[in-house]
Amino acid sequence: MHSPCSLNIDVEWHTLKNTLQQAANEALGKRKKERHKRRLILWNGDIKNLIENKTKAYLRYLTTRSESDKLEYKRPVATVKRETRKI
């Protein structure tokens, strides 16, 4: 259990932390974090199949960590990039 001294320190720490945060928010304000997601504009069945194949190849590579599986993963990656650039 906590001793009276450690409870006092915890209370003091939380008070100090909250005071500093409040002062920083008042002086600097808060900014809303913007999230930008890159999205493929034209999504079709071909792209979906290519991405599924790429994901399967990646998971296979993660389980084996072999050089041949790594090369088998890089091929679908290049194909997906090439096809998305075409679109």
C-alpha cells in the first residue's frame, strides 16, 4: 500500500503536471492533428487481386525469411506499383 508520503508526492506530481499542461495549452493552444491517407482513386477487382497476392507473398516471406520468398514478394510489389501508376 502507499505510505502517506508517497501519496503526497503523487498528488503534488499530478498537480504540477496538470498546471504545466494547462499553462502550455493557454499559451500555445492546441492543434488538431491532421491525418492524410493516400487512397487509390480507381479501385477495381484487378488491383484488389494484385494486392491480395502481394499480401500473401509478404506473409509467406515473413514466415520463411528465405531469399527466394523475398524475390517472390518483390515481384507482386513491382506489379502493384506499375498497375497503380497506369491508373
